[in-house]
Amino acid sequence: MDVTKELLTKLKEAYPEASLYHFHKILGCSTQSIYKMEGGRNKMGADTILVVCDVLGIDPQPWLLRAEIERAKSDHRRQILTEILARYTTAAALGALAFLLSYSDLFIDFSTI
């Protein structure tokens, strides 16, 4: 699934009572653009991705990188961006794991191990 569809899906899950019409007000684009995004005819630009990520409270960096990978016209550019994304996600995962391990005694009863 592409970035635009994934983010729209996340918005719908976060706000199930909202319609696509409501999302155009939140995202600052026309209703026609929203319907085209859902239909796969339009892609979210960087500004829209930033707004969606802000609304959802998620980190926009991997989404922006993935969108650039989708738009890349050359294999070389796509490869470079994919490597950057892999480094970013690995670093983020390691950071989260380190954080969880530093507080593991709060979650794990070590006397049972």
C-alpha cells in the first residue's frame, strides 16, 4: 500500500465518525483532492503528510522518506532513499528497544524467570 492510502487509512481508523469531506478541512485541500487521493489518482505532498502526521501524533520522517521513494524517478535515487530509510528505522527501533530494556524491571517479574 502506498503512503497516501496508508495515511488515509490511519486517519479513518483514528476518526471513524469523520467522512472524507471532513478530512479536506483538516488537511487544507479540496474535497476533490481527497477523493482523488483515496482513488489513487493523487498522492499526498510533503505539506499534507506533515499535517496528517501531526493530527495522528506520529513521526513524519519515515512517511516523508517513503513518499520520496515512491516519487523517485531513478533507481539510483530510490536506492539511496531506501538506504536512508533503513538506517532511520533501524536507529529508531534500537532506541525504542534500549528505552524498553532500561525500564524492563517495571514490566517483567524477574523472580519468575
